[in-house]
Amino acid sequence: MNGIYLFLQNNAVYLVTAVVLVLWAEIFLYIMNVDKRIKRFEEKPDYKIQSKSNSFFTLTVITIFIGAVLYYLSTGIMFFENDFSKIKQSIGIIEVMGTLQPQSASNENNETKFIISDSDDVELNVIFKGDIVNQISVAKKIALKGTYKNGSYYAADFLIVKNSIYTVMIIVLIVWAGIFFYILSLDKRIKNVQQELNNGVQNEK
């Protein structure tokens, strides 16, 4: 099975937690920076405040981008074949991913037979040597490694896809993107107010 995808599956909680914590750390640091700027201006109205918001926004964009890349990789599109019409024409070992058809799994002579389908509802008959009916019965998506011959896909390895935490992460990133644009607008307003106050102080002098 693909090593990168296995890493994403096995460390999903840690990766998503890291992305979320970095995002919250960035907004915390930004709020501290804004508070510091306001305090300095209150103490010395003619003080020219140095804003570090550009660094904050750059880091935020990078973090959101990394999160989006992780979500894309977690879908398995880059690592597995999702078009079953191509699989039926393939030769040799090929890794596939598909949606497990409900109640299609059965065990006969220590061979588990089940059906998966792609996004176009093209079905693929799968045979796995061993009894894994109970393991895959609750799965929605499954990744497989094996060969296609005689009208069936003979799987030598399988992985139950658990992508829900990455789905939660992408929802968080969408919400965060909205917060990001709001903060960006707020930062511009703060800069405008600072500029107006600075001009007023200079005019009084």
C-alpha cells in the first residue's frame, strides 16, 4: 500500500490537530500584536506604529494551503486508481479505491468476495483470500492492492479509508478563511484610523 497515504491515515489526528493549533496560534499572536500597537499609540499618539500583519497573513495563507493539500492527499486521488474502466484493461499490480457496496461482502471457502464502485457507479468484483467480512462491514470506502484477471480483482492487501477527520479539517479551514478575510478587513480599518490620527496630531503641531 502507498506509504504516503498510510502515513496520512495513521497520523490523521496529529496532522489535523497540528494545522488547527497553528491557525489558532497565529490569530492569538495577531491579537497580541494589535493590542500592543493600540497601547503604544495610546501612550504616544504621534508614534508611528510598525505593523507585522503582513507576516501574519502570509503564515495564515501558507497554513490554509497546507491544510488544503493534506485534505486533497487524503482523498487518495493521487495514489489510487478511481476509474474502474481503466482497471479492467490493466496488467500487473494496481492500487484502487472505491465505495463498498452495502451487504455485498460474503465469505466462501476462506475467500471474501465483495463489490466496490467508482464515482461513475462502475462496479468491480473483488476477491480477497481470507475472512475480512467483519472488518469491512462498517467501511464506506476501501483501498486495495492487487491484480485484475478473469473478470475479478484479486486483492492482496486492503485498507479501510477513514477520511472523516480530514473532512472536519476542511470545514474548519473554510470557516477560518472567512475569519481571515474579516481580520484582513479589520486590519486595514485599524491602519486607516492610525493614519488619520497621525495626520491629526501632525496638523496640531
